[in-house]
Amino acid sequence: MKQEIRFILNGEHVSLNVDPSRTLLDVLREDLGLTGTKKGCDEGDCGACTVLIAGKPINSCLTPMGKINGQEVLTIEGLGDPEQLHPLQEAFLKVGAVQCGYCTPGMLLSAKAILDINPQPTEAEIRDSIAGNLCRCTGYTKIVEAIKYAANLLEGRS
Ligand code: FES
Ligand code: FES
């Protein structure tokens, strides 16, 4: 049975009438057209579907809509836009941390979560923060480098 779910999505109030057992990932992609959040394994193993809820990274493929009521959700569409990239997006492009790009939205959001609470993380802390985000292409070195670069960009601008 459908239920009204209200939440904040990328800074906007949203109210949806949906089956509360559907996943946030499916509702984002199928109902809201927000396809930046990727469906990889659909089982909680790859992190491609990572979004932030109250600033914390979660696997949206494992999150039923019933748990979203009243929450604040950030997807990749809310991080930056082509005219105004977020410093993390700038850094990933500058350093060459994007290859096929399938892992990139989830990586960026996991990276945002760590930089929001720890503006100058160590390499070990960066690697730990993206441990749930699998990348088949880059070998992670460029991604870690990009997150360090973004940390410096953000510090310079703050
Ligand atoms: S699609 Fe959610 S963890 Fe892989
Ligand atoms: S860039 Fe292809 S999976 Fe990470």
C-alpha cells in the first residue's frame, strides 16, 4: 500500500506517494529521473548507489522509502552542476580520477562525507572512507589523490 513520504532532496521539499518498501535508489531513478545515482550490484556490495542521508553515506539500494520520511537526502545532482562544479568534481577531473565514471557519483558523495567532518584526512582515512565504493578502473590511486586535492581546494577557499 502506498504511503505519503516527505523528505528534503537536494535542498528541496519533496512529497511522494509511494510503496514504502520500494528502495530509495529505484524511486530516485525511476520516479524522479535522478539517474546520477547508479545501480550496480543492487545488493549493498558496490557503493555505486551511495547517497548522503543527514550527511552520512548510505547504500540507497538497501534503503526502503519508509526510512526516508523526514530525512535530508543529497544525491550527486545536488553536489554541483556543469556551470558550477563542486571542488571534488573539479579535483576528480583535474587529477584524472574518472575513467568509465560508473563509481564516480558514489565516490564523490563518500568523499564529501569525510571532508565535511575531517577537512584534511590522512591517506588511510580517505581509503577507509571509500572502502565501500568499488572501482573497477582506476586502482584507487587517482581517486585518493583527487580527494586530497579537493581537500586543499576547499581549505584554500574557506
Ligand atoms: S547498487 Fe547499491 S551497493 Fe551496489
Ligand atoms: S571509473 Fe570505472 S568503476 Fe570507477
